[in-house]
Amino acid sequence: MNEVITNNYDQEHMAIDLVASDKSDTNIIAMEDGTVKTVINNVKGTNHKSKGTATYGNYVEIKHTDGKTSLYAHMKYGSIQVHEGQKINKGDIIGTIGETGNAYGKHLHLEVRNANNVKENPLNSLNNPPKQVEITPNNKTTQTKQSTSTIKKVTNTTNTYLKASNYHYGSIVDALKSIGENSSYSYRKKLAENNGITGYHGSYSQNIKLLNLLKSGKLKKV
Ligand SMILES: [Zn+2]
């Protein structure tokens, strides 16, 4: 699927969330060869008060030959095409993206555990890591807004970086000027949003963050 990441792996969300970039009912495929360990397929809708594995809604867990397991959560009711004990090849369709369990909007919540059953970043196991999109707080207010923004942001993900390694002073405005870039407030606000600095209002610490990214050549161009 042509997927994008809407929620990254971190200590509070030890998984990645993926959506199809066109928001379609996309099939989910197995990450690697393995054997189906768990299938839960009786969840008909969302439950935002659910706890534990019930938060996953309908899900499939696959034990891989290298000892890792992958878990695909929130799948659509009636879409799961595999059963426990079934041998699976990489790329086999296991079901369809859905919104069951504790999910807001259709997405795949993908978790990977290593051979010691410790969660790890699924991106380490994917050959072609999907593009990442930044969801800014404004976009979280409504699902529609979020989806529109997701699509828009994807087309913006060109991953061209700005660099001002020869600039040695403390002003983001001057640093941008030194490389012939727009240094206006509105452009810096866009740069901030595009680089994960939310709620940009030109504060000292936000400007320093922008400047440090720019000096190290890691400031994503808008
Ligand atoms: Zn998730």
C-alpha cells in the first residue's frame, strides 16, 4: 500500500500508525514470513474505554522465523483472512485497515516485539520505510481536517533540507538570509510546522531549535 505514518514510535506509543495516503480501505500485508499466533476477529466497532489487548480491536499477531512478532491492530470487522497456526509468507494479505477497538479513524497500528518479547520500533524491520507526516495540534480537532492535511503534507514531503553550516551567529533570520532563503515570520512558522516544532510563535527557544537544525543541515525545506 502507498502508506504514510501518522503517529511515530516513542516511549508512550511503542508502535507506528499508518494510513493509506488516499484513505482507502487498504489491505494489510504480512511484514515477514511466519506463523499466525493470534487472531481476534469478533470486534464490531470502536471502544474508546477499552483496556489491554481490547484496545487493539480486531487484530492479527504473527510470529516470524527470526523470533520477532508483528501485531496488526484495529482491523476491519469481517476482513481478516488468516487463522491461528497458518503459515504466512511475506506480502500475504491478512486483512483490511479498519477502526475497531480504541481507534480514532481508520488506521493500522503496527507493533513489533523482538525475540525477548520487548517492543521495538517497527521501522527497523521494514525494508521501505513509509513517509512520515507531521500531525500538528490544529489538525487533531476533527478527523476531516486531519485527513485533508495528511494528504497535503504528503505531497509536501520532498525531504529537501536547508543548510547554513557557515553561519556562526545566533539569529535564525540572519542565518536564513545568509543562504538566500525567505526569513519572514510566516515562512519560519511554516518551517517550524514542517520540522515538528508545534505552536510556533517566534519564541527564543523555538528560533534556536530552527537555527540548530539549519546549521546542521537538518532543516526540512517547506
Ligand atoms: Zn497506534
